[in-house]
Amino acid sequence: MFENLGYTNVAALDGGVNAWKDARYAMEKGTLSAESDRQPAKPAAASVEAGELAKLPMIVKIHADWCINCQAIAETWHRVEKELADRARIVVFDVTDETRVKATRVKAKELGLKQFFAENASRTGSVAVFGPGAVEPDTLLVAETDFGVYERALGKASPG
């Protein structure tokens, strides 16, 4: 399936499937959907230039598939991803298993959040909201299901 997109193996995806998901390409139950085999979907925040991402606040979720809090906020998180992606960089630190933890450590380091991840990896179901370029969150939410709280936290972290 990846071969149709020009990749010879998952490692060639430059970050693997998690990078594919982070870029918001079409996924279905953890694998590429048949539709995306032919042509990947555009990222949801395609209107934001890559260089502009650093100027945006960041919303980071500590996630694990087995986490009860993550399941409780799933609907709200989906709304965060959909409705706030044009105003913030949306990131998921997945700690479901050791393979995903290793990939997430790399991602955290690339984002300048290595220390944050080291200190918070066990806090599944937590969502941190960072101002642009910040390494410490302005707000840390735990199992929050009220979308308005995320909007207010983003407003607090946004410049101007």
C-alpha cells in the first residue's frame, strides 16, 4: 500500500505512520485507507505555511489507547483537532506502547519539548497548551471534556 505512494518501507516515511497521522493524512483504523492509497488527503491545517507553525501556540495531548481519560475526552479532542487546527499546532504524544514512546521521544526532542515529555509522559489524558516557542505550558488540563476550556486556554497562550 505504501509502495503506491513511492515508499519502499514504513521507515522511509520519515517518522513512520505516526508522522503520517501527525500530518493529518487520511487514516482508517491505524492504516492508510484505500482512498489514500491513490492520493493522500491534504493536511487539515494546509492553509498554515510550515514556517508559520513556529509562530503558533501548540496544543499537546499525552495519549495512550488504553487510557480511560483519553477515551473520555476523545470526542472533545476530535473537536480540538478539527476546530483549532488553524490557530494552533496540534500534537499527540502517544505512549500506548514502547515503540510509540520511542517515536514520541524523537518528536518531543524535535519540538523542543524533551523535558516536558520526560516529566509528563505518565500523565495520559492530559493536554498542555503552549505559547509560541514556549517549552513550559501555559495551561495543563487533565481529562477535560469542556471544549470551551480548550478555547480559553488557547486564547491565553496566543500572542496579542
